[in-house]
Amino acid sequence: MKTSLTSPRHFEFCFPHLDTLILVEDNGEAVDIRATRDTFSEQRKQAFIRELAAEGFIADSYRWFSLAGPESYFGVHWRVDFSWLELPALVLARARRFMLGLLLGGGLLWAVLIAGLWLRTTR
């Protein structure tokens, strides 16, 4: 019995006009496709899978599949799942610093404006 312990191949695709990211995982026996949003019609899903096979991202046998069910195309599993997205720690730290500065700056500006109004009404 011959077994191979190869890790699945991963490919990421971006569709900015649909605001959708797609992760394609080919583990040899099946292909998992995870989309961040449900923006693809059934016909577009089939066309995308055929394009993946034609470009060599997945096995060539997927070029001639037909629709088997709502979530499975004979070994291709399509899911709406964004749990695979991870933000780097550097990006999170930068966003946290920006928001903290924005909130503190806004609070300071508000305090200056309130103090100005208070001083003006006490004269």
C-alpha cells in the first residue's frame, strides 16, 4: 500500500468587484473551495471550477463535471466560510494605535470645544 503525506495545495483568489475572497484547497481526492461571501451563481461556480482545471490549479478531470448537488460537484465542495482569513499582528497593532489616537484626539477636541463654550457663556 502506497501512501503519500503531501499537504494540500492552497490558492487564493480575489474578486474585488464582488467583494469576495476565495481559497481553493486541492488535497488530491477532493477540492474544497471557501468563499467569504455567497456572490457566485451556480453557473458561475461551475465556470470557475472549469477555469481552475483549465489553468492547472486543480486536476484536469474537473473540466467535465456536472452539477451533483447544491454544495458538492463530484469531489468539489463549495462553502461560504471566512474563518480561514487571519489578519497579521502588525496590521492589528497599527489599526489599534490609529483608533486609540483617533479617539483620544476626538476626546481632546471635544474637551477644548466644551471649555471654549463654557468660557464664552461665563463672560
